[in-house]
Amino acid sequence: MNKSMETQGRDQWSSKIGFILAAAGSAVGLGNLWKFPYTAGMNGGGAFVLIYLALIIIVGFTLMAAEIIIGRHTQLNAIGAYRKIRKGWGWVGGLGVLAGFVILSYYSVVGGWVINYIVKAATGAFSTSDINVLGGMFESLTSSTWEPIIYHGLFMAITLGIVIGGISGGIEKFSKILMPSLFIMVILIVIRSVTLPGAAEGIKFFLKPDFSAINVSTILAALGQVFFSLSLGMGCMITYGSYLSKDENIPQSATLIPLLDTGVALLAGLAILPAVFALGFDPAGGPGLVFITLPAVFAKMPMGGLFAILFFLLVLFAAITSSISLLEVVVSFVVDEWNWSRAKATTIISAAIFALGIPASLSLGVWDTIIFRDLVFFDALGFLTDQILLPLGGLMLCIFIGWVWGVDNAVKEATNGGKVKFTIAPIWGFVIKYLAPIAIGYIFITGLIG
Ligand code: PFF
């Protein structure tokens, strides 16, 4: 197959807004609604938020632009893209495809819990605000054998159903419906939360930085969160960028996507933490914040039953627009490189990811063997992706652009050959060549040692 045939007949985003919503949809997910509020809650609130924002500006925007540039330049999947620019670099994309595969296997398990919680909310299971009862409910769901696997299968089936429709007819079409609904829902919930009596304390905790709470582990937690939340380091934005037409404005998109993602993360914090404070719960509740503390909050809140359904629906929409991007990274590789049809690739890959999710789910219940450090299989998969594959992918991306392909070539692509403004290009070049690789290299090594 020659080069022109490789890209011939490739699907594309049908509109600029379609691409932005799909990419923002990929970024906005469980990372924002589930991980961000509890990580902020556990790391000093405002102090964490401030560092997070600083890292989004320095590392987030830079790598977002970098991935979209490579994707649009090559019009290929993550592996093909690296390889096309420089032979011998395909493995970096390969790490990304592997990361997408692995992340989706456990992401989908959590997505399944969310579907189960919608059912629970709709059937009035959250009538109690007793944390022990709610904690037991969560524990009994995640540790049972069959139920979470069935919901995980349901979540994967929804993801498959969208991705099989392709870019413009599947991913873009659904993102255009799900993302605006998500914005409306999150704003409604924020209004409910911040108008509860006593919410001010929570708003203060979230927005007022306590600098004494900043230490190395806060910074590491924030950088890891930036990668995961912006879908960076695994070629997801390379893949989405590869369906972008040659005349779209990359610097603008690379600014807008992190802004939307950060906006939703902040709104999620404002939706959750003030309510947690107002109703007297612990903001450092950890991963159970959304599944245990929030149902208690809803039980105590006027019209809480309705807001509970709305909230978990919101989480589900956000999770789906992310899971489809994870699946697309793997599917586009197999379609481009192995010439499989989209239908065959999507079905077989989804089945394989579903299969990997089964032991992940079981490791929270019957198969609770520690397999690495003090981690069960589910957490070990998270460690492999968040602490190894994503930072390594991000580091190699910087080195690739800064030192192999060259900043000038990348800037030429970003500006559509000089037609589009990219005022901060010199700063961008500096960050990608020096600042970002040093910062990311540091977190990568500390994460491995830690
Ligand atoms: N950004 C998603 C979230 O915040 O939930 C997760 C994710 C999606 C990570 C896609 C990586 C990725 F490529």
C-alpha cells in the first residue's frame, strides 16, 4: 500500500466544533468528575488547584498542541504517525496504543459502576445519609463477582456501538449531543451545591490556596492528573488530530480543549466540595467521594433524588465521550496498519478489552491477590498506565518533537505553513525542548522510585 492510499478515504471531522467537542469530550471524563475533586480534597484543596492550573498552562497546552500537530501532519494513527515522521519511532506510539487498551479495561469497570449508580439513584436506593451504609453499598457492588462485570460489559457495548459508527457518523455525532448536555447538567448541579446553607466553607477550601499544603507529592499528584485529564501521553490527540482537515487552526484548538477540560474540572470541584462541606462530610474522602459521600449529600439535600440521577447521568456522559476516544486509539491503529474493517476491528478489540477488565473487576473482590508492590490487579493496571506509560509517552513526545523531528517542522504544521498565527511559538519550542521533558522526566523517575 502506498502513502496516498494509506490516507485515502479516511474519515474526517465534519466541522471544527465537532472536533473540539469530541476532543474536549475525550479530555472531560472520570478524571474530572471523579478523580479531580477527591485528589484536590486530599491534597490541600486550593493549593492543589493552583499547581494544577500552573501545570495545565505550562505542560498541558504544550503537549496538547504537540499531539494534534503530529496527528494532523501525518493523518495516521499513533504508531503510524511516529513511524512516518521518523523510522524506528513507532514503538512510542505502540506504548500509547497499549496504554489506551489497558486504561479502557479498568475505565470501563468504573463506567459500569456509574451505570449501576444511575439505576440505584432512579430506584431510590440513596434514601440514607449514613456513610457506613453507603460505604457498604459501594463495597458490595465493587467486590461482587457478577454484577460489576455485567455492567462493565454494558459500558463496553455502548462504547463499541458509538465507535463502530466511525468519526463523523459515530464519535462526532454523539459528542455533539453529550457534551452540551454535560455542560448544562454540571452548571445546574453547581448552582444547587453553592446555594446550600454553609456552602461558603467548601468554596473557600477549594479556591483559597493554603501554601503550607504544597509539597513534592502535591506537585506529582497534580502533574499525573494533568496527563490523565487532558488525555495526553498516549497518542489520543494524535489520533483525533489525524482526522482534522489541513486548514483548521491548531493553536486555537490546543488552547480551547484544555480550557474546556479545566473549566469542567473546576465546576466539578464546585459542584461537589461545597455540598460536602455544607452537609458536614469529609472532603478528603478519597475515591469514595463520588460514590459514597455524594449519595449521602444528595440524601440530605432538597430535591436530592433528582440531583442524584442528574449527577450520575452526567458522569456517565463524560465517561462515554472519553471511553470512545480510548477505543478509537486502538481501532485506528488496527484499521490503518492491519487493514481490518472498522466493524471487525471495533468488535474484536472491544471484546479483548472487556476480557482484560474481568480480572480487574474481580481483583476488587474474590481475587484480591497482591500482584505488585501493595497493589491488586485493578490498581496495578492504573499504576502501569498513570505512572509509567503516560509520563513515558509524554516524555518521548517532547524529545521526538524537540530533538528528532524539530520544533521548526512542528511549527510549520501548526501554522498551516505560515497562514495561522502562533504567537507563542518560541515559548512553545522552549517548553517542549527543555522545560517539559525535564519536569516530566522528574515525575516519571520519582513515580517509579516512590
Ligand atoms: N481524559 C479522560 C478523563 O479525564 O477521564 C481519561 C482519558 C481518556 C485518558 C483518553 C487518556 C485518554 F487517551
